[in-house]
Amino acid sequence: MLGNKKNLEQLRNRQIEEARKNLLTPDSNFFVREAYKALRTNVSFALTGDSKSKVVVLTSALQSEGKSTTAINLAISYAMTDCKVLIIDCDMRRPKLARLLQLGNKVGMSNLLLDPSLLDQAIIHTDKSGLDVILAGSIPPNPSELLGSSRMQTLLEELRSRYDYVFIDSPPVNMVTDALVVAPNSDGVVFLVRANQSERGAVTRALDQLEYAKIKVLGFVLNGLERDRSYYGYSKKRYKRYYSYKKYGYGKYGYGKYGYGKYGYHAAIAKAYEADADEEADD
């Protein structure tokens, strides 16, 4: 049993290390940055209403579909436009932001929802201009109850007064109810799907739950597409550098009746490439 726990922890550490390599930086490849700009633009178009400040939840059907990395990169992308941005780790069962961003704080969301006066202590100012973070905090026995409480609603109203955008990394819809109780206090949900991993039935069930709760789905982010499945139709020879970029490009995505037509919202879309780093030679 001890050996299995050790192996699982080593696997998780390797996964975090790999995910950390995909975080957006000024040195990220041009097309990676441009893809997140496109995602940012589509999310902005999808957000409607009079409120200047927006709260966006990122979730998925199941775990390991890329929502934490996408949440961080989308937040960074908005911060690059001189917006005041906050990202919150509301996955109190399996928090990732602390390890991905290599941050630590004794006060996080769970502590904050028990004692709202700790807000200033909970906010971490990162080295990325305009980007703040609130980590998950101590793992509580009742995350859903905390996230669905009136204190959560009051907290989000306070954060709206401080930030232009608040991004919430929430647990998968099919695993626990946390995302469903948080999302009604947001301006909408960005839904993550991973190519060759996400199951159609699981996605359908998750979207059924979001629809039943009358939660607005802003669009979908498709991760993990193979690099050769480009939707541009450009020749590989002419655009060789395009194929070398490891993470995000553009594409279309829909799951049967849950395509964009049903919801009528703008699509927030990105697709991941598994490219070889040695293909970066100029034409």
C-alpha cells in the first residue's frame, strides 16, 4: 500500500512538472501566445451584460482534461492586457494551482469562506503583472457546502469590485457538485474537453447537468489534438514553423446536440498539439 501511494505521488509530480512546462510566459512560442489571445477574444465576446467585472468558471466532465493549465494561461493572457485578474483554486479536493505556480499560503479559499476577514491574507500577488491568486487552502470535509454558501456569493461580489476578471478553477462536473453550486454566481462556464480521452457520454451528462441548472456555457476548449489535424488547410511545407508549436491552435468542436448551435453562444476554443520540438527550422 505504501509503495502504491509513493508511485502515485511520483506520477502526480511528473504530471505537474509536464503541465508547468505549458504555462504561458513571454518566451512562449508565438503561435501559443496567439492561440490564447484568440481564446481570450472568444471568451470576451461570449461574456455579455452590463457588469464590467466578470467571473468565469472553468470545468470539465472528468479529471485530467487540462482545465487547471488552461485556467492559468487564460488568466495570464488577460493580465497581459493590463486587466486586474484573479484566479481562484476552488478544487478543494484535488488542488493544483499551488504546485503549478509554485506558490504557498497558509490561507486559502476554505479558510476564507470560514472567515471572510482573511481576504487580504488569502490573496497572493504573483510576479506576473496584474495577476493575483487565491489557493484552495486547507482541505475541508464539506467543499460543496462552503462553495454553495451565502459567504461565497458575498465573496465573489467583493472580488468583482477589486478585479476586472475572476477565473475559477473548479472540480469536474461529473465527479462532485462543486462546479454546479459555484457557477450560478458566475457569468458563465468554459468547458474543457480532451481529445482521445473525454467520453461522449460523460460530456453529455455534464452538459445536461449544467443545462438543468440553467448555467450559461460560454464555449468549449479542446485539448490534446494531434498536430496533423489542422483546420487551416495550409501546407506543412510552407507553414513548417506552425506545426512545431507544442500547445494551442484553433479548431471547431461540438458534441452532437451540444454543439454551438444549441446554446447560441460564442465558442471559446483552443486545441493542443503534440509537436516535436526539433521542427523549429525556418522555411
